[in-house]
Amino acid sequence: ALAMKPQVVFVLGGPGAGKGTQCSKIVESYSYTHLSAGDLLRAERGREGSEFGQLIDSYIKEGKIVPVEITINLLRKAMEETMKLDKEKFRFLIDGFPRNQDNLEGWNALMRDEADLRFILFFDCSNQVCIDRCLERGKSSGRVDDNRESLQKRIQTYLQSTRPIIELYQKKGKVRTVDASRDVDEVFADVKSLLDKEG
Ligand code: UP5
Ligand code: MG
């Protein structure tokens, strides 16, 4: 079990909304540890001996959401390892999760009582901006899903599966929305004032 109750912020938004970029900036100034579910899945895909490599690869290419058992184990392990190394590190930005009902149910079943969910940081921008950013990044990212075909599916999945999760938290008053269509520093200025207010 986890020694101390982790404090969690879920970071959500469309593909390419800037979740990773903003999380990197947050950890420079605030005592949060950034855990990207997508990065953890990509690392697991590349890990020698992983039994899930193939499955993860095909889900990511198709823009589909990996079964929660896999993702939540990776998240839990990363949280436990972080807290074991440094007891002061109990604040987490969980980036790109939960993305659908399966993710949400998995979290609620396995982690809700183990962690305090503080709020959801929602990076809001248009689908077109999302697509343009990912295509631009695709010129050099090497990501198997930064192409038009995968992006179409990622956007579809986002609209069909992830937006309803955000709306659900919205109804509980848990969502803090930032306009993510502006440049990186403008977005971060809003993020900062929001985090300063939340304490
Ligand atoms: N950029 C960033 N901010 C900008 C700004 N304000 N102005 C101009 N440009 C900006 O940014 C994307 C690009 O835009 C970069 O080139 C950046 O420089 C630029 P980034 O910060 O990387 O955006 P982010 O929102 O993190 O985009 P990402 O592509 O990571 O979003 P996704 O949510 O699609 O990707 P993720 O890695 O989370 O998931 C990938 C796949 O993994 C999913 O499709 C799914 O198949 C799988 N997955 C699961 O199955 N389960 C999970 O729980 C999580 C992922
Ligand atoms: Mg990301």
C-alpha cells in the first residue's frame, strides 16, 4: 500500500492540447511530479519482455484507449516508486488519464480511496488546433500516431469517450478550464494563477 495519501490532479484535453508541455512547466515551479499515462504506456511498449507491447502499439496507432488494468498498474507503480524515493513527493499531475468510462471505473475501484483527487486541469482548444500541433510535431516526433489517419481517430475517441468524463467531473465542480489555444507562455500564466489559488 501507499505510505502517504497522494494528491492527484488529472490533466485532460485533446491530443496536442499541450498537456505535456504545460506539465513540464508546472514541475519547474511547483512540487508536483508529472506522470503521463501515454508516456508510461509508450515506455511499457518498448520494455523488453513486456507482455503488452503489441497490444499497446496497436491501440495507440488506432487512437483507442488501452484497457485500464494495464494503465493503472503503470500509474500506481510510478506513484509508489516516486514516493518511496522521496516522501515529500506526494503531489502528482496525472496527464492524459482518465480518458473513458473504463479508465474512470478502474480508478474508482482501485485508487479512489488511496489518493485524494484535488481537481481536473482541462486544457481546452479546438480540434483543428489540436490536429495542426500534432501534425507539426509529427515531422520530428517519431510518434506512430502523429499522422492524419491516427489523428482522426484520436479526435474521435476524445470527443466520444473523454469529453463525457470531463463533463461528469464538471458537474461535480471539479474542473478548472484553461484556454489552451494561445501561446505556451500565455497558457502557463493562467495555469500559474490557477495553481496559486488552489494552494
Ligand atoms: N504545443 C504545445 N502547446 C502549444 C501552444 N500553446 N502553442 C503552440 N504549440 C504548442 O504538445 C503537442 C505539440 O504542440 C508539441 O509539439 C508542442 O510543442 C506543441 P504536447 O504538450 O505534447 O500536447 P499533449 O496534450 O501532451 O499531446 P499528446 O499528443 O501527448 O496528447 P494525447 O492525449 O493524444 O497523447 P497521450 O500520450 O496522452 O496518449 C497517446 C495514446 O496513448 C492515446 O491516444 C491512447 O491510445 C493511449 N493512452 C491510453 O490508452 N490510455 C491512457 O490513459 C493514456 C493514453
Ligand atoms: Mg502528452
